[in-house]
Amino acid sequence: MPYTKAGDIQLYYEEHGKGEPLVLIAGAGMDSRGWGAQTEAFAQKFRVIVFDHRGSGRSEAPKQPYSIDMLTHDTANLLKAMGVESAHILGLSMGGMIAQQLAIEHPQVVKRLILAASTAHGRSINAYFAGVVKRWERERTRVDQRIKEMLPLQFTPGFLRNKATVGMLTFLIKNDRYPQAVDALSRQVDAALAFDCRDRLAQITAPTLILAAREDINAPVALSEELQRLIPKARLAVIDGAHGFNLENPRLFNREVLQFLEAR
């Protein structure tokens, strides 16, 4: 299994395909496997790099406060350790926060930037979601109840009416070989809540696509519209789905990403 030391943390990563590097940065509660509907499609034309954040998947999970600054350094250190000098960067949700900071602090690394279901300031995200995670940590909520509460926050009601799909998702989560500890998820949520880079977004020079999901209750479309206003020459595309629209609507999600990356 591919691991590398990225600064002070050992991170798990994978590479798929050949071509220009395309780094997919996951959101809170998500690891490299959450890009399953993207990896193969993107690997047809790019060298796709996915990895697990500290506190998730197969990476180390130190019991210390996390911050977006810390997670950004992890990402930059991973790319340096892999010998990647520049790449296209796609960040989803909390991963979009990391992508924003990476584009600001390491502009030479970011060729094109894609921010999906994200925001420039953490206090704008769904407070209910943060409260739910804190309650899970406090009450040591069983996985069955966590699944029941989480799925409606990630997917549209129409998507969840498909019993076969819900059954498959439930099975995969309950049988996860690398489940994320709730306290690690809570640290990621704290990192996202404390983030605010609105006053620095004008520094982003990379061509930027902002992707929003029409029915997203965690990061509503208005937050993507704010990103578009604050990032120079950013383009906004709104497609059907909720916060997990990369899984719910992968055909449109992937099409928007590929069209943007291949535009000249």
C-alpha cells in the first residue's frame, strides 16, 4: 500500500492514470474511496492522485486539534514528497477550503482550481451538521443511527427513495474496513468551522471553476455564488443534487470538471 511521510504525518495515497496531475481533496468524513465515481473517469486523461487526510481512512490520526492550515500543509507536503511541482486541484466541501488555501499560499502548485460544494468561511456551513457530529462524539452514537441521520444531509430525498441504493450505502458504511473515528471527524469539523479566507480570495490567480449542487443544505448555492464574487474571473456551474453530488450525479459532475480542465 502506498504511504509517504508528509511533514509530521504519514498519509495514505493512490495514483491512477497518466498525464497532468489532478489532485482530488476529500471533505470531512470522506477519504480517498469517496472519489470512486470520479477516479476511473478522470484517469482516462489525467494522473489522478487521491489520499486520506490525517484522521481518516488509512492515514495516521493524531489526537490533537486540526486546522485547515494544518491540512493544507499536509497536502502540500504530500505533493512535494511525490515530486509533484504543479497540478490541477479539485476540493470537495472541506477539501475545497484546503484547495482555496493551497491556491493562495502555493500559487505555483495550482494550475486549475475546482471548488465543489464548498465555502470561503466555515461559520456559514450547516450548524446542524456540526451539532450532530458533536452529539455523536458525546453520546457515542451507534453507527446505525449515524447512518440514519447522515444520509439525508448528503443526498436528495429522491435519491434516497431508491431502497437498493440506500441499502448498498448502508452496507458499505457498516462494513467499512477503515472507519473514521467520530472524534477524528469532530476535529475535522472544528477545522472547517474555524476557517475564513474571504479577505484573501482575491489573491487566487489560477483559473477557477466553482461547482454547486442545487439542493445542497450543507453548503447552499449562495455560498458558491459568494466564492464566485470573491475569486477573480471564477466561473460557477450549478447542477442537480445535494452535498454528495459527486456520487449522486457523477455523470454531470464529471462532465463539468473535464470540460473545464480541457478548455484552452
